[in-house]
Amino acid sequence: MNISFIIPVYNEAKNIDFLVRKLKKISSREFIVEVLIVDGCSEDNTRSIVSKLSAELESDNYKLVLLENPLKLQAEALNIGLSKARFDFCVRIDAHINLGSIKLIRSSLKSSYEFLLENKVCSVGYKQRFAISSNLIQNSLY
């Protein structure tokens, strides 16, 4: 299974190292992982941390790529990530997400991928964290 993770970021220096290393643990011969960090002109050390980790962690099963998002918009970050992704199975996640166990993540990825193939769909969305927010778009998606 080949997976491209798309992660829009802005000033995520305190979170990015942990997430990138966690995604590295998912990678294996069965799970080829590409992580696309799409940075919206961070003003902290996010970019330097990602650059360092890219050189440190790259392997046959794992690649970390830093991309620029000069418009600083999440939608644009997703578009940039999708346009640069090497793989058809793309998963968008937040830099501050708290992922579960590697076993659970792999199982969820497999079932999601199988769902997409079996149902001949190209996208699956999930409800927002909060049922009611101040954001009209989030409320309508919920």
C-alpha cells in the first residue's frame, strides 16, 4: 500500500517532530509512506525541523517532503499536496493530531483504502470535531 500524507502546517515546531517520527513508524515494505509537509510560511522552526528530519529519516519506505504554501490557506495547502503527491491514496491530517497505535493506524488505513476501492469512490470525509462552531463552513460540513 502506497500512502501520501498531506499535512498543512503553520508554526507547528512543537508538534511536527513527534508526528513525522510517528508516521515513519508506519512505513514498512507493505506501507510505503510519503509525507508532504505544506508550510504556510511558518515563523518558528517548523521548516528547519522538517528539513533536518527529511535527511535523517528518509529510507526506501519513507520520504518526507517540505512544500511551500505562500497563500497560507488550508485549501491551497491541500491542493499543493495533492498536486505533488506520488501516490493515489492521500490522507490529509493535522500536525497536532494525536495518532493511536501503529497497529491501529495501519488497520484503519487498510480498511479505508479497501472501502474506497470496493465502493468506487475517490474521497471520504469525516465530521468535524465540534457540532457547532463559529465557522459557517464547519457547521455545514457537520
